[in-house]
Amino acid sequence: MSINTSKERFLGDRWFKQHCAPPGWDCHMRKNELSPYFAARGFKVPMTYDAFFSAYNGIESDRYLSPDLYFMYVVPALNRMEFRKAYSDKSFYPVLFPGIRQPEIVVICASGRYYDRLRAPVSKEYAVNLCLSEPGSLIVKPSIDTGEGVGVDLLDTGSAEGVNKVFSERECGAGFIVQRFFKQHTALNRINASSVNTMRLFTYRRQNGEIVNVWRQNFLRFGGTGAWKDNVSCDGGFCHVHEDGMLDGKVLTKAVVGAVPFGDRFPFKPFAIPSFDRAVDFVKELHSRLLYFDSIGWDIAIAEDGEPCLIEFNIDANLRSAQMIGGPMFGEYIDEVMDRIESVKRVHIGCDVNVFRHGYDRWTQTEGPEYDVL
């Protein structure tokens, strides 16, 4: 018997095949060889993940987290997932983080009602006119769940009819926001000028309350030429950011298993991210305001004036890119993290749920209508 069930492992394997493994990758490689590290703690984790992630970064280890272990045990043990959607609502960011540099909001739509940037109620017609009066490009995105750029689009402000159509298509959902397009630092324009190139910085609150940057998982991602999203899927890539802010000499892309030399992608040498130290202090300070979440992935841009800017934060941050870029998730803190999930129990409350020290979490359920959430 193992703590993670066969059903959970199946869901984790499926997530890996759908979201990690490129076409043609042998997902059965080292499947029957279990990680000694996790086996000693009661979890079945095949060495498939070492075979895959080490192919990108050259770091061989038996400590790579599998998707089921990460999403169904680690994340809910560290973060209060019942608060996830409320806290991740981007229209709420100005309230959560007052005085913090963020992309400027033009319009908010929540529960079918419209508000201006100061959260004053306005008519839909007025909200449309606010967008039409903007001089630059605008971004429209769901207020909740925009991971991997899902639902994030440019808003064509060429006509009231076009803006009104976009609003009508989206207003029945959980809500959306319209933001001004962010102007980034000239150094990051060198990587790709058409996309806002963001850093993913990871912070972890330790048991003693100390908040640390898990620097091995830090990376910069960028879009392909002409793409305005910084997603790898848009012919983009990502690059490890070292502890001193220097970009690594290798770039990872979706098209190649492994890394390509930085010089093969760009006609200049790797450089240090402007204001990187300030960005690290910035996310630590932001994390200190979120008391219910101990593991957060932050998307941070650097503004024209060199100041860090919060784009969004993720309390179930993507496991794939983090381990591809820097080895096993949580680095030197993995022992401490695993100690925090060993007290898990499983109960049946209409569905199977895992129970942690702070209560049970339906987000990890493996039966019932919402089981497919991994």
C-alpha cells in the first residue's frame, strides 16, 4: 500500500502525458523503477520523471515530484485551497496589494456588473466607452484562472460594436478585467519586444515563518517573434535566472527536448535581469500579506523605470517548467515540505478526499463530478 492511490497516480500520469511530455516521448521509461526517496516516505513515484526532467536540465535525482504528489498532496498541504479562487481574482489585486505596482485596470466585470478602475459601478455602455477612449493597446482576461494564458486576449478597440461583443461573450462567466498593455524595461525588450516577458519567481514560507525564494526554480519566459504572450507555446522559450539575477546560458523551448545554447536563440550574451534583487524582495513582501498560502509562484515584470510589477500570482503554480529549468521542486527545502504532508489521512465524504492538518480539501477529490481537476 502507498499513500498516493492508484487512481491518483493515473490522474498524475495523464496530466504528465497531456501537459509535459512532447509527442513521441516514451512515458513508460523507467516506469517500474520507483524513487527510493519518496518510497521511504510512503509514496509511489516512478523514476519516469527523473528521465524526463533530467533530459532538459542534466540534473539526475530521485526527488522530482510527480503531478499527483504535487497537486494532490504538496499544494493542499501548504496552501488553503478553499480560498484559492477568491484570492486569485485579479480584480481583487488592488485591494489585496494597495500601493503595489500592477498593470493598470480600465474596466472590471464581476457577476455581470461593470465597474471602473476605482471599483465604482458603471453602465456597460460607459465601460465600453472607457475602453474606446484608451490611447494604447488593451488586454482582456478572466479575473480567475488564467494559467498558461487561457482566455487572455488583445481587445480590439476599433469599434464600440467589437468591444461590446467581447463583453457580451464574457460577462456570463466568473468575470473579467480589461488592463492597459504593460510597458517593460528596454533590457527585456531585447529578448522579445512584442511580448511582456515575465519572471516566474517562487517563494516558500517555512515552518518558522521565514519566507524564502526557491531560486533554483526561477526563470524568465518570453514569446516568439511577433507574439504578444510570453508563453512557450507561442514559439517562445524560457531561461533559468540564477541567484544573482543572471540569465543562464541555455534556453528551453517546446520544440526541442533539452536545452539550446543562448547564442543559438539570441545574437547577444546572457545578461543580468534589471532590479532582480528588488524583485526578489518584492515577492517576499507580497507573500507576507498572504497568510493562508505557503507556496506561491509569482509572475513579475520589470517596468520601464526598473521597478518590479506584479502581473499575477499562482498558488498551484505549474510544476512542469519549474522542474525542467532547475531540478526537483523546492530544492533544499524538499525534506521540510515532505515532513508537512506525512500526516495526511483519507476519508470518504461523498467522494475520496485527503485530509491535512488544516482540514480536508475538495480540490483534490478523485471521485465525483469534479474529479478531473489535476
